[in-house]
Amino acid sequence: MSTPRRTSSRRLAWLVLVAASVLLLGSLAVVLVASGTTLVATPTAGTSGPGYPNTSNGRRGMPGPGMGGGMMGRQVWLAGDGSPVQGIAQARARATLAGSGRGLRPGEVMQFTGNFYVELKDAAGRPATELLVNPTDGSVSTEQGPAMMWNSGSRDATVSPDQARVMADDWLRVNLPAQATVTDVKGFPGYYTIDTESGGNIVGMLSVNALTGAVWYHTWHGNFVTEEDA
């Protein structure tokens, strides 16, 4: 008479054990999802050029593999004054004011439909970092992308300027075959930036990490208008 009760008790214990296991696994899954890297705003690798598995997905504007928070980080160098910036001269003046307190001066300034791009040089005339001038209010800030993520403050490199250009051309051949790099390769601390052209006309730019060879296409400028170097 005791056997059915013993069997029922075993079944009940087994069911309790199974239920507890399911609940434990579910809780663990929730914890893993909540803390996993997929929910963290980390760089995302995408389309790769031949031989360069760390190449970033420039087509969708996704960040490529970074080297840290950047030498100067994401920051506003000069708050906007509310006045529109209508040309290269005004953009250069804003960048000059922004960099003067750090001993940096603007070199190349490029006007795009979305913003003004400014190369800042140090006292020795070497490229130091890249800025964007907002054409609407004149604010000046560190350019997103490589200037924020790859500017290490060190000019140590395992990738030479010539190698960087070859890597950039290979990436363009796969991802943007209508474009090619120009001859000028600018070496910033931790990375290179190279203008791109199509049909002999400047159309954009990309950067190559000086340590990993990762390529990051600048997707935020809009259409090229004009440029001036100094």
C-alpha cells in the first residue's frame, strides 16, 4: 500500500527539480543577455576588405575596432555662438580659436554639405587631430570616428603610410569600387587619414589604423564642396 505513495513522492520531487532547473537556466539567460556585449555600445565589425578581417563597415557608418577612448576624447572644443559658418575662411577662424589654447593650428580645411572638416597641426607642423565645425551654429568638436577612437597620442606604427594606402585601396575596391585614394596620406597619432576621389574629383575620406590596418570610411560629411590647405 505504501508503494504508490513512494512513487508519487518521487515524481513530485523530480518535477520540482526540473522546474527549479528551468527557472535557474532562465535566470542565467536573462543575466547573460542583460550583461552581454551585444547590448553594450561597442564597435561593430562589418564588411571586410581582402586580408583585413578588422575592417569596419563604412557603408552603414558603424564604428570600426577602436584603440580606446582617444587622446582627446569626445569633446566640444568651442561652443557655438549661434552664427552660421558660411565658408572656409569662417570655419578656419573658428578652428583657430578652438585650437589656440592647446598650441594647435588648422591646416587643411574641407567644406562638405554636412559640415566643415579641419585638420589641426601641432607646433612642428604634424597632423595632431581632426575637428568638425558645425555650419549652423559654429560649434567646434572632435570629429567622430578615428579622431575619437584611434588617436592614441603616440606616433608608433606597424603600418607604414604606403601600406595604409594599399589597404585603403583594397578596401575601396571591394566596398566602393568607384572610389580610389589620393596620393596624400596624413599621419595622425595612431592612424592615417586619406582623401578619396572618383573621376578625379574629391568625394570623401577614410582612415587606416596605424597598428591594426583596420579601415574606417567617414560617412558623416555629405557631398564635397571645396577645400583649402595651409
